[in-house]
Amino acid sequence: MVRDVVRYPDRRLKTPAASIGTPGPADLRLAEDLRDTAQSYPRTVGIAAPQIGAMWRMAYVDCGQHKKVADPHPPFWLIDPEVTSADGQEVGREGCLSLPEITANVRRATEITVDYTDLQGERKQITTAGFEARVILHEIDHLDGVLILDRVSSLLLDVFPRKRR
Amino acid sequence: MREIAITAVGADRPGIVSAITGALLEMGGNLADVRAALLRGSFAIVLVVSVPDDVSEDSVKDVLDPVAEEFGLGLWIGGADEAGNGADGESCVISVYGADRPGIVNAFSRLLSEQAANIVDLSSRVVGDPPIYVLGIAATMPAGMDPEALRQKLSKLAEATGVECSLSLDADEII
Ligand SMILES: [Zn+2]
């Protein structure tokens, strides 16, 4: 089901989400809602549960067909993700569904390994780089109540108004 | 509510922003966008403020004149233009740096103007010794413009001018 997207200054976006542990039926419904909501917006490659008002540590990532990602993983859900290693640093421009009017330059690791639980409740590990790593780190930030505006080195120089489309 | 644009420039000293915004707040103004910067010894501020419909530009002037007097500021007040900028294509940021010499801003702004790109933000300064000129421009390209074509023109100009130049495009995807 497509859910309404929460936009800043809604305080839920600044609130850390709770761990899920072993996913149950409600979590599987949340997973579907995340996918449906992300797919209902053009060019949207990831969404985190707090962005639809669900304060649980789950995110959905789909970098398929994205021009910046040569070899994307198939769409996947991250439950209780934890970054176990991060290397490299790069500044890149990010836009966020919850801050639709701006984009911002954010410094992120370029290569990461993340442990997470999949929808079957199994603990998995993903290693990825570049834009897909950026997307995962952006979603994990959402689970911690962190927005791109918290990540810029300068609100003056690194935040740009986005053209309305 | 209507919007009014205000610029004030003068020799720098503490308290200018506080005095101007305090006077505007008192007359029911609500700040929209503000840019202010210290350029060498001159402090410059541009504000767009929304005011109640019955507040005229003259009454804003009446409120700010004493502040301008106190701080020695040159003041300009006028109606704010809400119209768009004409260029409605992709946004981009152009960064230029190189050995300081006259004509860098002019060369790059002329190129953008010839391409019908619209500058929405620009700042530049001379830093270091020997002096390096650094210039940052945010611009909107006309609809349908190929960013790669602009990138090539910019790098050709950079080469001709003897400066370094890079073009970064807005993020297209949403995370
Ligand atoms: Zn986001």
C-alpha cells in the first residue's frame, strides 16, 4: 500500500527508530508499503520506515536501472542494519523524499559492508560501493533520525534549492 | 502579505543585522530569503521580507532610515519580483579557480549568458599569496540544454583563460 511520506519538519524524521529483531507479519506489511511507496515516486532509489511514519529500523533500496550504478543488487530490504566497515570518502549530491525542495552535498564512505536481517529473519551481509553505498548510508541515517541537512559541512554552501518538476 | 526587497551596504560593524531585522520584526515583517556577506571591509545584506498588505515601501523606509543613519548604511527598498527566472532546466554548480587576473568572472558569466543559462548564486574572492581567484556559480540551464555541451564549452573557456573549472550537476535521484 502506498503510504503518505512524512516531510520535515515532522519530528518523527529526527527520532531514532526501534529495532525489529525477527520480522513478523506486521513487518512484512511494512516492507510491502515501503516498496509500494518508493515505487510510486519517480527516480526514487530508497526509502526508510520513518519516512512513512513507521518508527522501526527497516529500509528499502532499489538502485536497479539507475545510471550511476553499473551492477546494482536486486531490490532489497534492510532490517536492523549495522555498518561493520566503511572505507573511502566522497562528496556527492543527495536529494531526499522527506526534503523535496532541496538537494545537498554530503560526504559519505565509498565502500561499505553492512550486516542486516532480511525479510526471512536471517542475518545477512552486503558489501557495496559508490552510489549504492551512499543510498544505504542515507537510509541508515533515517533510522537514526539524521537528515542530509545534519550531514552538510555548510548549510550556506552545500544546500541547493531543487527545481520543482 | 506582500514581499519587499531591501539591500543595505556599509562599513562593517557589529549589530547591523540585528538592528535591521529588529526593525522589520517590529513592523510585522517575516523574513523570506536573506544573504549577507562581508566583502573586505564592506558589509552587504539583501533581504526579501513579507509584510502585511497595508505596509508600503515608504513605511518600510521610514522604519529602516534611522537604522541606516545610525550605522552609516546605503539603503535601497523596492518591490520583490516573484516572477521566475526564465531558465527552467537543470541546476548546476560551476567552480572556477586560478591565478588572479582581471576578467575571470566576466568571461564565465558571459559564456553562461550566451548559453541562456541563468545565474542564481555567485560568490568569488581572492585568497592566498600568490593570489588565487576562486569563483563559485550556481546556475539554471535552459530547458533541454545538454549538460555535456556546457561542460565542454566551460572547459574550453577554462583552458583559454588559464584557470581550472568543474561543473557539477544536481542530483536527479531521490533517496
Ligand atoms: Zn531521505
